[in-house]
Amino acid sequence: MSRFLLPISNIFHHSCLYLVRALAFGAFALALSFPTCGATTEMARPAIRFGVTPAIVHDQYGILDLWRAYLERKLQRRVEFVSRDSYRDTIDLIKEKKLDFAWVSTYPYVYLEYRHYARLLATPLYRGRPYYRAYFIVPSSDTQSTSLLQLEGKVFAYADLYSNTGYLVPRYFIHQAGKDENRFFSKTFFTWSHRKVVMAVAEGLADGGSIDSFVWDTLAVIQPDLTKNTRIIGKSEEFGFPPIVVNSAVSKRDASAMRNALIDMVNDPEGQALLRQLNIDGFIAGTPKLYANVARLQRAFGER
Amino acid sequence: MRLFDLSFSVKLPVLGAVLIIISALGVSSTQMIATYAALKEDLRVNSETLSRALAPTLLQDMLHDDLWHAFETVSAPTRKPPGSTQAKAETLLVVDKALNIFVSSHPRTAPVLVALSSLGRDYAALGEQITQAPRKDAYTVELPASNHLYVLTPIADDQVRFGTLIIVIDKNLFLPRFYAIAGYGLLAALLVLILLLPINWHWGRRMALPLTQLTERMGEIGKRLPASLDPELYNYGDELGRLFSVYNQMLAELHTRAEMEKQIIQSERLAALGQLAASMAHEINNPLGGMLTAIDTLKCHTALDPQTRKTIDLIERGLSQIKETVGALLVEARLKSRHLNSQDIEDMLTLIMPQAHKKNLHVELYNGLNAELNVPATLIRQILINLLLNAVEATLPQGTIDCYITPENGVLYMRVTNDGKLPSHEQITHLFEPFFSLNDGGHGLGLWVTYQIVNQLGGKIMATRESELMKFTLEIPIEASA
């Protein structure tokens, strides 16, 4: 796969819940306001550039700004959040060493790790575990289907060409069943967001879709009207949760400082509040083994 | 009863009300029809504008096969904008060249990839229209027996047509707005009605009331003379106002004529009575004279025993009484008499004053005579004394008698007025008849004699009652001096 990449977790790619541009400008403006207040030598150093894609939680800008301020205090360094709307851009920024850290989806992580552009820094814990999976959903009006394989010849919604759970996983599932994943559905389309996959299926535009379990579970809480019009007919195996990566060019000292800051979040009330708002339970160091099965999927399509 | 037989007092207000209601409804419904047409045209124009705006975006989506973006594009106009009660369109569909659905705003009813013709009769007809008569710009199709308008817009670049955008609009989409506007219209019409109907009702009654009264009064003519109409009831110069004054004029003339007829009848009756009395008096007087002479002869030339003499005297007194009575009936005004002068009038007053004083009456005299008049003094004195004594008799103590005498326009005008005991209108018509007396004492010949004298003098006498006064008016012609 030649165009291979993605910014931070695909989980967080939900246009109607975030303000991409506002966030980018906001983060940039805040970052600019800090150089003057750096009293220590650490603060005098160039700002850490942290790549993010908007998260699913409401009031995105406020959370990310609080998180950025939190990290600045912990690291005693200026932190700049860089938000990009497309996976491709984030990957390119890492390749060009314009980002020191980034929260990316599993698929781009594997890509970046394999090519040594970046390393795994930390893995979020969701419901206490560093895993997520794909849900295969159909409209709730479809009461018959019990498996993705029954949707042959139907219209199917993918999230993103570079999404693991929103593209790679369902195609692998079909592939494993001995079908041609390129001709299995009569028509497929991309919504460029997991949340919009739910909308497309709920509205009946698509007869089925594949979606990140973290997104669906969160939507089921914050927007139950949307998810109640869909029904889960299958769940994939578990994959490592979209991780935080560190650019290969970042020093080990800086990397471990960031990792410690993230892992320590769970230990103070302010960090806990931020984690609650991000709808995760904390960070662990993680290991590339968590993502081995993603790599396997990619290999299956000869994309590695 | 037919509608037009109804009274004007009902008909005028009702007809007015009907006309006002028809006008109000007419204006309102014209306005509603115009509004309906304008709203429908607005809807068509808006929808075609919308479709022209969407077509280029949808062309890009078709070229890139971006179904999701196309869906977002077509579903936006079907959602109600904030603060609005209705969406711009009911459904939007995009069909490809093969007339299969590329995307629709309502995938449940119009799923992706299905044939347009499978969606129903209307859509099949639209499909035929698209293939048989393709057009370069947006246009609106109205199918028979359909509740929808369909705006068809080609999705094409300069050369190639990729598909067609179909915007489905509920024809009744603007009905809420229409109802709102119509509601205001009706409210205005209702206010006008509330304002105009009472005015109309009042005006109608106002017009009809004089007519009704006029009709009632006219209906009485023939049976009796109706009362006149109050001119204030309708004092305008139009036909109705003129009808009013003509009616009152006619009524006045009728009254005058009736009065004249009454007087003619009365004088004719009195004349007939006079003639009869005179003839009878002559017929009685002749044998009576003979009988009296015979008795006188008998008394003078025959010795009569006391019994017979007593009888003869009785007969003589009876005959004398007959003679007096008949003589009283037979008024002979052809006596030679001197001319009347002012002193004659004063004398008459002097004669009645003792009696007037007894009742403490107030007597007023206007004596307009300043020279002798060529009217017989004896007869006038007799007339005056009769009238004045009657007045004294009728007036209650402390009452007033007014006597007015003056020559004017060749007649001697006399008027005697008194208050007190007044005869009824019925009695007045018989006042001048012989033996008609209002009090027990009188013989009932005074006014008869007066009337006969006046009549023989060629004059007029009238007895009228005016409010609480009894009035005798006389006019005696003054003969030209010899």
C-alpha cells in the first residue's frame, strides 16, 4: 500500500464532534504564548510537538487544551498540539520529523514502526485493558443478518482507507472466508469517520458497516439515539488500542519523560479527570506484541 | 312567505349583511387564491434554485463515487432548519445514467442501486421523461393525480450527462404558511364584518323604520285618518324624505276635507231643521190664531158658568203656550232695526254683569267698534246676550269669560270664549239644534235662535273646543251703507 498512514487514533476521527481547524489554530496560538514564560532551561528549549486528531469526547478543544497545559506542567516544557484532519498528513509530519509525539491509530502505528519512523511510547487502557476491536453493524431494521458474510451483494460503509477496524479488519474477515473482498459487496464507500459509518448504517444508506468498538461504545453512551438504529452482528478479534508513538529522532530521555507523564496521569486527580474526559482509564508502556495481529492483517494483503 | 315578501326592516339589514359577507368572502378568497399561486410559484423557483446549487457538487461526488458526501449533500435540504417548521424538500434523489439510484436522502425507501422505476408509478413516469425528453436546465414536472412536484436537474459537465437530481416537494409544503396567511386574511375579514354588520344593521333599520311607519299609516287611510309622521324620523331630502313630506301634506288635506264635510253636513241638517220648524210654525200658527180668536170671542160674548170659564181659560193658556213655543222656533230676522253701535255692546255687558258678579267671574271685553255698523242692532244684541248668558252659565266660579268684537274685512267678527264646564265633542255637534240643552234649567232654544238669526243674516257661527276653552266664533256680513 503506497498511501499508508494516519494521524492519531482513527477512533477520534469524527467530524461532527470536533472542531478541527479551531483546535489546530487554538493549540498553535496557545503554544506561541508560552516561550516568554519559560524561566528554566527546559522551558527555554523548543516546544514539544504533539500530533493529535480530534477525539470523540464532547467539548474537544477544552479537553485537549487542559491536557496540553497538564503535560507542560509535568514536563516543564512547552507543548504544542498539532492537529491534522487526515491520517496521511500526520504520517508525513512524523516522517519529516515535524512531530515529536503523536497519538495514532493502530494501522499507521504498524506502518511507522515497521519503517522505523517511530516507536511505541504508550498504549491507552480502555475498560482496563489495552485492547479494542471492530464491530460489524447493520441497520436495526435488518433483523435477519447474523454475520458479515450474509451481507454479500449489499452496500457497505467503510470508515477510512487507512483505518484498521474501519477497513482492514472487515476486508480481512471476508478474505479469510475465501471471498474476494474487492467484489464481495455490490457497492462500498468511505465516510471518513467511524461515527459517520454509524450514521450511514442507521439511515439505511449502507446495509452494513465496520466500526471501532471504542467509538460505538462511547456513542452508545453519549448519543444512544444514533446507535439504537444499528445492531451489532459480529465482533472481530481484539487489537492493541491506538497508541502514542514517539518519533525515532526524539531522545530517549525526552521520550521516557513523556511516557512517565502519561503513565502517571492516573496517579493524580487532575490526570484522572482528564482521562475520564478522554474516556480512557490510563496509559501503560505497552509492547509491539499487542499489535502483532494488525501486522498479520497487513501481511495478508501484502501491504507490508 | 317568500323572502322578498319580508318587511324592509328585516330585508334591508339582511340583504346588507349578505352583501357585506359576500364582499368580505370575495376579497378574502381572491387574496387566498393569489397567495396560493404565489406561494406555489415561490416553491418551484426556490427548488429549482436549490437544485442548480446542488448539481455541481453532486457531479463531483458522482465522478469520485463519493456516496457519503453525496448523501450528506442530498439529505441536508430534507432536514428542518433551526427555527423552521418545514424542510426545503421532502426527498432528494440522484439517479445515474441507467436510472438507478446513486444516492437518496431517504435510503430506506429509495435504497442505493435500485431502479428508479421500482419506486412507484410517479418515478417510472419521471424516468420516461428523463430518457425521452432530456433538458439542459432544471425544470419542474407536475404529474397528474400526484401530491408532489418534481424538480429534475441534469447532473452534467459541458458534454456528458452523468445523472439526474430529482427533488421531490410536497405540493402542500407551503400549506402551513398558506393557512397562516389565510388565517390573518379571515381575521381581517371578520374584523371588518364585526365593524360593518352593526353599522349595516343600524342603517338598515334606520331606512326601514320610516317606510314601515309610512306603510302602517297608509294602511289606516280609508278606515280612519292616521296620525301624521314625525318629520324628525327621516328629515333628509332624498326620495324617502320627500315621500314623508308628501304624505304629511296629503294627510293635512284629508283632515281639512273631513272637517269641511262635517261642517257641511251639520249646516245642512240645521238648515233642514230650520225649514221644517218654520213650515210647521206657519201651519200651526194659522189654526192656532183662529182658535185663540174664537176663545176670545166666546169669553167676551157669552155668559159662562164658572166651571166652563175655568176650562176655557185652561185651553186658552195652553194654546198661548203653543203659540209662544212655536213663535220661539220661528225666528223672524227680517225686523227693521237701527244700526249697531258701540254702546249696544257695552249694554249687553252691563246686562250680564250682575250674574257674573254673583259667580265672581272675570269678564274681559274687547270692543273694536268705533262707528255705527250696518248690521241690525236688535238681532246682534239678542245674539250677544244669548252667548254671554250661556258663557256665564257654563263658567265655574272664579272663571274667565273673554269677549272680542271687532269689524274686519267687511264682517263683524265676534268671539266669546269661556272656561269651565265644557260640552263633549259629540255634544258640540248638536249645540245648535232646537231643544238641546246642556243644563236642566234651559229650554234649549237659545243657541237655536242664535243660529237661525246668524243664518238669516247670511253669517257664520262656529262652536269649537280648544283645549280647556269653549269658543264661539261669529262672522256677520256688514251690509254696504244705503
